[in-house]
Amino acid sequence: MVARDGFKKGYRAIQFGIGDNFRLTQFGDATFSFVKFRSETKANYLRGYFFSTFFSREDDAKSTITTIGATPEDDISFNQFAQENLNSTFRLYGGVLSYLESDSDILPHFSYGGYVGFSYNSSTSDIVQGTDGTAQFIDTIVDDNATGYFPELGLNTSFGVEYFISKNISLLAQTGLELSYSYINNDFDEVDERYVDNQLFRIINQQVGAKRHTVSLNTSGVIFGISAYF
């Protein structure tokens, strides 16, 4: 049996997940997980994850020159493409941990709480295509813009067990259920312009919006981790 004094009010812990080759990783989906005890058997927890907001841009341009007909005539085609993406997601959990024991090496516990979350993404793409033939210059310009945001609310509960391998270090495993509500709002706007000899002869404008309310009940799977107490 590991020599330890049990939990006391004010005890704290930080938690990490255990990945391949026993490397420390994020705790489940949580970028951070923090626990603070308010009595010998109850603690508050705060967890959150942040998918790093990232921005990306991709550019591609190419042209081809081919020879057609009995006599050489240049037929030039080209394709230019540019795309920008922005994505950001966060979720914050909070709740209560309740331990069935406080001074044993093996500690069953259950938790209950809730979370809030928000996701946002946007993408913009520009496509320019054209062909310079013997008689006409045909040009196509397409602009696509898409945005979406997804607020979330949820309740969750879990059951787990901790095993202390030293006075201040424990291994843990837990699983649970999550009831979630999300609101999805997507907007898509596309403008397609067609030119012949630099004269606009057709324009197509598409606007699509999608709004959806979703309620789901999911299991969180089994999370393996390690807690460090101080």
C-alpha cells in the first residue's frame, strides 16, 4: 500500500492522457484538465480544449501550350486557383468529482457537469480558367465563400477509478455519457462569371443557407490518464 494521507480541502491535481509508448498527451479531448478538492471526497474540475485557430492559403497556377491544326497555331489554356481557410474551435467543461473513498490506493469515483462550446470556420476560393483559341478568348471566374458557426451546450457524467502508484501520482481510467445540443448555421455564396473576348455573357449567383438543431447522446469512450497531485 502506498503511504499517502488522503485528500484534503485545497488539494489540487493536473491530469494528462497516456498515449503510445506511455507518452503524456492531452486528457481525452481536453487540452488541459485541472482538479481542486473542496472536501475529502469531493472536488471541482475544469477542463477545456482549443483546436488551434489556424489559417491556411493555397495557390496554384499552371498553363499549357499545345499545337493544333495543319499549321501551327498556339492554343493556350490556363488555370489559377487560390484558397484560404480559417478554423477555430473551443469547448470548456466544468463539474464535480465525487470519490467513494479518500485514503485508499484504489479510488472509484463518478462525476457530473456540463460544457459550452463554439466552432467557427470559413473558406474562400477563387478559380480563374481560360482558353485562348484561334477566334475567342473564353474566361471563367468563380468566387466561392463559405462560413459556418456551431454553438454547443451539453451535460455529461462519467465513472472511473484511480490507482495511486506513489503518494502524489495516480493512474486513472474513466468512461461516460454526454448529452449535447448544437445549432449549425452554414452559408455558401458562389458567383460564376463567364466572359468571351472580355465581354460578360453569363453570370450565375448561388446562395445556400442551412440551419439545423441537433440533439445527441454519445459515449465518451474510455480515457486513460495520469494525475499529479500537489
